[in-house]
Amino acid sequence: MRRPILLLSFALWGCGSQAPGGATSQANDSQAVRTSGGPVGRVPAIAIRLAARGGIPRLYRLPSLTEVPDALRGRLPPVERVVGVDPEAAFLYVRTAKHELLALDLESSRADTVATDVEQATLGPDGTLFAVDAKKKVVSLARRARLAWPQPLGGVPRDLFGAADQRIVAVVAQDPPRLVTAGADQPPASRTLELGGDVAATRWGDLVAVASDSGVTLIDPLGRRGVAFVPIADHPRALAFSPSGHRIYVALRGGLGLAVIDRYAHEELDGVALPSAAATIRIDPLGRWLLARPPVGDTAWVVDLPIKRLAGGFATTWRLDLPVVTPNGSLLARQGPDVVAVTPDSLALRGRVAGGAADLWAVTSWLPRGGSRYTAQAAPVTAAGDSVGPEGPLYVQVSVSQNQDWSQRLAQEGVVEQVKHQLRGPAQPHALWRHHDRPVDQDRMIKHEVDQPLLDLSAATPTVRALRV
């Protein structure tokens, strides 16, 4: 029996974007969300350009791609790959042409060697850096502290994923292949893996998806849940999890568009229509935009995920660093010899860096000191009533818990004006209490069963989801 629904008031953050056609590099530099409580959702961001031949990195405003002279210092050798940026620690991680893993402190401009002879490196969800060298040794860097793990991994990984609690999940292509989970304070645990295609993991490393000719296998690396298999008829090729990990998007060899899998129900949902098959998938960190690469040609299909609408196709060359949707909502991509920033929904040009395609790029929400000088004023938030799409308004789930008292107390502590809030009891015993926000100008109640989420909206935490009715 469904428990009573408590109607409260709570703050709801919304997403809005403005993309005037024909915008130049002098156009508004930021697509951000503002509420009375401060900026949330989209955040200001910058792009960092690293010359392939080495040198001092260069900083550019987004989305105008206006260079900020002398914003960065510290010279780097020739760079082979950008591993990532930890915005909290202000570190840029790169692998050099000599397979050295370097950490460049963006504030002090000091570059330190983290590891040598590095085969694989990745960033975890909390910003921890992990590296595995040719001798199978693991090194991690967390909160500016370097740690050499006492035990080797057991094999050089084909795929390496950072996980929660400073763990790693690795696919080791031995005979037979194995899925290995390890931490600095625990020996590696492994299991045999049927490796037939692409492998993907959630942001937190709590679930791994493995593609095969007949479907997708879902594996909990810690063994807390049994292995599940979801049959897909059209031969899965590439995989990508939504930011919250609730959906798996599957590129198909034998069909147009993308298949979509519900990780909890272990079933296929309505797919995403595309003009062609897809070979590569990349998803916006907030789950708004999906980029898909066709098997032939240099094109990026841009999909508005909440409404599964194809925004269009964009001619670009695919590499490990680009194209990418930046934290402020711009699409950064190579176009011929240049690098450009466009608005995803209209593909309108916002900025261009001539000759930038030959170099490597990183995007980050980190800003130098005095960061307001590097970004324009945030765009005003779109009114809640203007954000309703053809499938109805978005309802944002902000927390889940099995503790009823905690859920009620959390809702009461967050009472503010302008937005109505709901606390919904579990539909089944031992299920979760869920908080839902909705715009105040929407008068109808939630009709969809909240224990069956439809859409992912944010990667801020695994419990923030959007529902349509």
C-alpha cells in the first residue's frame, strides 16, 4: 500500500541554454544555471591547449575560445595523451611520448613525474589518478600524495577504470581474459570474463558492461549481485553508461541508431534513432547530450537525450580528446585544421581557434585565481514553464533512502518558496523513499511510478535523476 504523499516546498534547479544563431567569438562566454541560491548545474569552464611538440599550455575561455595570455606557466615535453584534469587539486595529468606520466600543478606551474613506462592511466570519480606500468605495478595519486601499491595487478590491463574508495577495475586480456578489482590496501580479486567486444563501466565503477555478438553482460566487480545478461539482436559494438549509471547506451553493428538498457530491470528500452549505425558513443557529463560517431566518415551525431531528439550532424575528426561536451554545455570539436566551439542544440558557431586541430585539448571547470576574469556572466536561467518538452515537464529526484525519518527531516530542512516538493513512499516493502521537485507552475501530480526512472539528468551524484510524466 502506497504511503501518503507529503507536499512540501523545496529548491529545484533547472537547466537552460541560449544559442543565438550566427554568434561570434564575442558572444556570451557561458551557459550556466543560476537560482537564488547560487550557480548550479552548468558551470563556467575553460579549455587548455597542449602543443603536441611540447611547450607551455595555453588557456582559452569557453565558449568564445578567446585566449587568455600568460594564464598558465610551466613547460611540458611532447605530449602523447591527456589523461585528465582534477579541478579540485588543480592538476593536469598527461602521458608523454616517452610514456612518462606527469602531473602539472596549474597553480604553481610545477610539473612532477608520477610514474614511468606507463601503459594505462585513468582518473577515478574523486579525482584520484591511477597508473599501471609495463611491469604491472600500480601507482596512485590522491590529494597530492603519491602511493606505490604493494602488490602488482597481475597483468597489463586492456581497459582501466577508476572506482569509488580509490579502487580500480581492470580488464586484463589474458587467456582467458579476467576482470580484476583491486585497491592499495587489498589484494586483487579477479573473475573470468567472456570478452567479445567493448567494455564500459559506470562513473563509480560499481557495474561493468561487456558487449558480445548476442547481447550485453552486466557484472558487479565486487560480486554483490549476480551476473545479468540482456539479449540484443543487432550485434552490440560500443557501450556507454549514462552519468548516473542507470542506462547503458549500445551502438549496434546490424541496425540504425542506439539500443538502451535499463541496468536495474535488465531489459531493453526504447532506443535512440540515428541516420546510421554508430561505432563510438560519448555522453555529456550531465547526461544532456550524446555524441555518436558513424562507422564511416568524420561526423558527430548530436542527440538531445532527455527528449531523444537528433539535433543534427557535425563534421569533425574523432580523437581521444575531442569532440567533447564541456562543463559549461558547449561542444568542442576539430573542424578541418581548426578547433571550434558550437552550441549543441543549434550547432551555431561560438568560437574558433585557427590551427588548433594539431594539438591536444583538455576541458575543465577549474579556473585560475580570480576566475571571474576568465568567464563571462552566467546566462539567466530559463523559466520553469519554458523547459517543458513534448514529453512533458522534468521531475528531478534529489535523494533516495530507506530511512523514512531521515527523508522527512531532509525535506523539512530544505523548505523554500517557488517550487513544490514531494516525498514519496516506497511502492514495495524495503524499497526507497524518494524526494521529487517540480516547477510551481505545473499543477498536475506525478503520474509515473517513481520506482521506474526514465531519464538521467545529472552526474552530480548517482541519486539525482529526472522523470517525465
